[in-house]
Amino acid sequence: MKIPFHLALAAILTLVAVAEDWPHFLGPSRNAVSGETGLVRSFPDGGPPVVWEKELEVGFGGCAVVGDEVFVVDRVRSESDLLLCLDAATGKEKWRFENPAEGEPPFPGSRSVPTVEEGAVYFINAFGRVFRIDRKTHKAAWDVKLDERYDGATPKWGWAQPALVVGDVLVVTPFGEKVGTVGLDKMTGEERWKSGPIGDSHSAPTVLEIGGEKQVVIVSVTDQDAKAGLVTSYRPADGTVLWQTGLYYNKIPIPVVTQVGKDRIFVTGGYDCGSKMLGIRRSDDAYELTELWSADKGSQIHPAFVIDDHLYFLANENSNHKVKSRRQTGGLSCWTLDGEELWNTGDEPFMGRGGMIHADGMLIIQDGESGVLRLVYPSPEGFRLLAEANVFGSDLRKRFDLKYWTPPALSDGRLYLRGQDRLLCVDLRTK
């Protein structure tokens, strides 16, 4: 029987893997969700192929991947901040930009993830110096020191927020007493707009579309003693505050906001400050926010995912990381959108404060304590492990925290995992 051409073509297309760039923090849509397909569902006995390994200095800086180039921020302790451009196929260095060190932050090492466009790379060092690096000349077109221009206040562990590009505006966060968030002209570094103070944060500004308009949203803390915090939304073109709420407080905000449908956001964090689901309603030009529900659990570093009307996040933070009984309530956690926890993995596996990517119907998880790579099928019915591999060769007989907290990156079927002083490129493509 002859198969009609359109059916044969459809069958072929379903087998074709889809690849995409990972141009900045948390990937194409800044939510750690990837549209890539054609990824493996199981590992061979020796684990997935490690295409290459690159030695780095100790740090937390993550990768951006565009075309055949990988960009990562590194740091030689007390000497220099580095932006490295690596060949995606081999891991060999193609070029670097180097700037003298301006001190040493607590928790030594690099921070942040580069933001890559066709002609430029933006990155922010731990002391708030913002760079635009020309991809052709490999030199700085401009740089701005946030605490000098805006009398900023250095966050507790240094600046870790990646630069956010929205159109021709580069959004950065001085966190000063008079200026909280700033929009710079991305070509020149000149100020386009600035906001009033919003306190401090280790969370990054992100882009959401709410009420039919694009918004830059960030979580911050204004007063730890009074347990006061803010979630603020700006119009990216001119910095107009679209809405601001004090409904959520976190002692040290780190994860970005997760959008849930068209009219809700999920805000989470560690330090026993829990999580909240907030509703957003637009009436004419005004927004109203309400608390829909709250939970005691939260994810300390990385954001939550919405998958098939359920929330998934690693419910791990300082308090349950250190206490065995608390560990048993942590791990990967699944929730309904109405605030009911359906299951958690507890201590088996705990997975620490590692990063996750949602791609090709799976959660790709790097264990924050050991670096173990896991593929998990997200299901409200329970934890379904598809595959796991000790790609970093860690000693799993010991209980430790290697602080493998860097957000992973995925591009063209290759997964980029940082283990403090090593960067691995792992092949997840089906053959």
C-alpha cells in the first residue's frame, strides 16, 4: 500500500530533533524551559557521553550557548574576572575578555550568566560592573559600575543577577538607597530610566507577559526585621511601575518569579519563608494582586515549573539541608495549582539545591550536592526516575554538599553542567 506523501512527511518530521540556542539565564524564555526534542530517555551503563570537559576556576557562573559558541563567566581569585568564549564542539577556548579583580566576594568565584546577542555579550561581575563586550573585537564597548553611578549597595554575596535585555533596553539592579532598578541603553550604557528604591535581592529581573503587556518583574526584600518585601513590575521601555505588592516576603530572595497561566504568579524562596501563589487582575490601567494560597515549603535557589497544571520544584533549603528529619520532607515536590502537595521525594533522592531544565517532556536535574544527573518524568502520580548517572565521578558513599548550584544550559541536544571548577558538555541526543 502506498502511503500518502503528507503522512510520510509527518512521520519523518516527528523523528527530527529540534534544537535551539540558550542565549541567556534560564534559556530562551527565561524560565528554564526548552523546546528541544529528540533527547534520550535512558543512559548506557557508563552514563551518557561526556563530549568534553573544561577546567575552570572555582565559581558559580553559568553558560549561555549561541550557535557553535559557549559563553561562561569565570574568575581568577583576587586577580581578574573573565568572560570565556568556548568552541561548543570541543570546549577549546576561542577568546576571552579579562578585567582586573575589584576585590573578593563571600563564597569565592564567579557569578551570573552571560547575556548573548548577535553582536554583543553582556555580563555583570560580582562587584556590579556591567560590561558590553563586542563579539568581533572581544573588547568592552562600554562598562558601568553600578555602585559608583547610583550609590548602590552590594548584595550580601555580590551581584549575581544576569543582565536582562528587553528590546534596546538593558535592565540592571543597583539596589541603592535612592535607585533600585535601571534601564540602560544597551548600545551606549547611558541611562534610559531609573526607579525608586526596592531594597535588596539576589533574585534576577525577568520578563513576563501579564494583562496583554510585557513586564519586567523582580522580587526584593526591604526590611528583614519587619519581614517586609516587595514584588515589583516595570514597563521595560520607560520604567513605569505597573504594579507593586508587599504580599510576599523572603529574607534573601533568589529564584525568579514563575508565571502560572495569564493571571497568576508563583513566588518562592528558601530561609523558611515559603511560597505564595498570587492572583493578578487588570482593570483598565490598574492591577490588583491578591494572595490565593501559601505554602511553608520553598525552593531556595531555582524557580518552579508549571507542567500540565501542576507545580514542580526542589523543596530544599538551609534548614532541611542540615537536619536529617527535615531532609525527609524535601526533595523534588509536586503540587496542584490550588496549593496541595501531592508528593515529594524527601531524602531519596534529596538532590540538594541543584538546577533543573524542562525539555522534551522531562525534568533534567543536576544534583546540587553531588552533581549526579537525573532524568525525571514529571507526573502527579509520583516520582518517576528515567535515568541517572554520576557524570562528575563524585564519591557517593559520603554525604556532602559540593555546591553544584549553577543553572544548567541545554542547546542542540548537549547539556552544559558546571561543577564549581569543571564544566562538562554531556550529549543527550538520541542516535
